[in-house]
Amino acid sequence: MPTITIKSDKPVVVIPSDEYDALRETIEVLSNRRLMSDIRAAIKEHEDGKSIDFEEFWRREMSEA
């Protein structure tokens, strides 16, 4: 089993690299004001019944083709 030795007075957290990458991506999204505004608007549209599910979208696309 690998051993990690760290000389620090601060607490250290060790997590798998894929979890670290996911956390960084989440922080990037949450830090992007425009993207968060778009996400909030989409959620509101969905809550207001102004959205359609994928099957309905696909049906409409195929009827127009």
C-alpha cells in the first residue's frame, strides 16, 4: 500500500483525481454568472411548464424533417 508523508501544520485531504476534477468543474460552473443565470432561467421555464421532454422534442423534429 502506498504511503504519503506530508510535513504540514495544515490539515490535508486526499481524494481520487476524478473526484477532484469533478469538484473543479463544479466550481467553474458555479463561478460563471452567465451560465448560472441561464441554468436558473431553464429551471424556471421547466417549473412553469414551458419545457418539453426529449421524446416530444424528437417527435417534433422528425415531423419537420
